[in-house]
Amino acid sequence: MNFATFDLNLLRVFDALMRERSVTRAGASIGLSQPAVSNALSRLRHHFADELFVRRANDMVPTPKAEGLAPTLQKALSDIEGAMADQGPFRPEEIDETFTFAGADFFSVLFLPRLYRAIAPVAPRATLRMIESATVDVQTLLRDSAIDMALERDLGEQPDWVSSTPLMRSSFCVVAARDNRAIAAAGIESGEALPMDLFCAMPQALRTSDGTMHGVIDTALERHGRARPWRRMTWSSTGPPSIFRSRNSASTGIGGRTAPPRTAGCAVRFSIWRGCWTRWWTHKKSPPARTGGLQSMPDVLFGTLECQAIRYAASRSGAFFSCSTRARWSALMASLASSRGMRN
């Protein structure tokens, strides 16, 4: 291939196809018509002597050649984007954008208020928005830049454009009324372990936003040949505390301080499942200029969140968006981390 005659704009098309897996969507994301994208793909195939993308059902699937090229080409595009975005000192007070998170509704109680209090003094015009993650495909939303971050338990193996680092671990506890009959009869005090037979015999409340009758605790119980009885369901994490007033019921959840004191009642350890790792995720191939603030976010949040279970996932960067939301978020997090360091 003669690099002197290669049209670098073709790399934008390549990156869009890698992200969108569709000629139509790729074109829409970079402002080109479908015929223009098809023509660009034809030229890319000629230059690289490979099909690069082949149609499979409704998707354009990258070939091994394209998969191998993607990391290098996407990093090059991100470097160019970073150079274009570097237009002087960052002024957080001028940010007038919305940062979107996906996560379970209890994260809006544990996470957003503290984060907002940290951000508001330095970026008063920034908006934080959260959507429920139980009914959406988080990975797809991250890939399509529909959300900026996700707050979730471990989602398992992820694509190679995502990297993760453990942040913290949160344990589970059983919450019941102070005068729960079964717990009182067993002589179990607050903070003590609950026998498995008793746990599996007690009617329980389930928080479910998608209507399913199965949670991570149930998966852990199944590995031991156990199950627990459901008697009540609620879509909100703030619902169970009121349900716990029943002297016969209990519920299991991440330990925190969201339940009103009058209903929090007896909290006992739940040892079958040791809790969940919380992680900070970012795009593996992003250049330092782009991810510096994102990498600083754990420092910011450890200063504003005390012992809550939260994981952050930064979505995949889109090339040639010099004023992208994620670039501004990175800079904002770097600014907060820097100011916290100066206070310390």
C-alpha cells in the first residue's frame, strides 16, 4: 500500500464500522451516506487486500485482519482527537453537559448525591443522569456511546476495548425486623451469622426491576443445592425497608445506610456469597491525555464515598469528537482529583 496516496478519512469509516457493525449506522455516526460508506469500504478492502467486514445476518462482522488492525488504528484516531481537543486550559466551570450513568436504582442513593456534591462547586452547570441498568444491555449502550459509564456488579468477560481494575469489595447482609420471630427464637444477635437452614426457610422480599424471580444470591444458593422462598416483590431498592417491618420476613442486600433506622432492624451476616468486587473500567487503548481524568475518578470517589459498592465503566471513545462528553468528564475528574490532593 502506498501511504502517500492513502486517504486518511477512510480510517474514520473503518472505526465507525468497528463500532456500529452496520453500514447505515456507521454512516450516520460520522455524517456520511450509506453509498459513501460502501464506497469507502470498497477502497479499504483494496488497500488492505482483505474483506475486512463481511455480512452475517444483520451485522457487518470484522474479519481477523480487521480485528488485528483495530487497536492500532483506533489508538491513532484517539491520539488525533486528543491533539485536536487540546485547545487551552480546562475550565470546569464552563462545562454545560449531561453525564449519563447506568446502574441499579440504589446506586442513585449511594453514589449520585455524593458525586454531585463533589462536582457542583467546580462544575455547577454539569448534569448527572442515571438510568436503570436491569432492563438494558449495558455493553451495547457503552459501545454505542448512549451512556458514559455503568455502575454494576461484575459483568464477566468483556471486549478487548475495556479494561478493569478492582476498587473495593462489598459484602451482603440479611435485614429483618428487630422482633423477627425466627431470628429471635434462634437467639441470633445483630451482626452474627445466620444459619443456612433458617435463611432458606424464612419468607423473603426481592427487589427486582425487570420482573425476574432470580438474583445473584439465588445463583449462589443453587450451587449448594438450596433455594429461598419469595413472598414479596418490589421494583425499588427503597421498598424492602418498609416490608421488613413484618415479623416473619427478611431480605438480602448490599450493606449500606439507606434503610430508615426504624425499619433497618436486625442485620446479620450472610456468608454463602462473599460479596462482589467493585471495579473502575476504562478504554484499554485510550491515550493518557484522554484517560487521565478517568483514572483519577477512584481517588475522587474514595474521598466522597465511604464504603459503598460501586463500579465505574468508561465507555469506548469515539474518534474525531474533540468536544466529546467523555473527554470533558476525564478533565473534570482530573480537576477534582487535583483539588483533593491539594487539600490533603
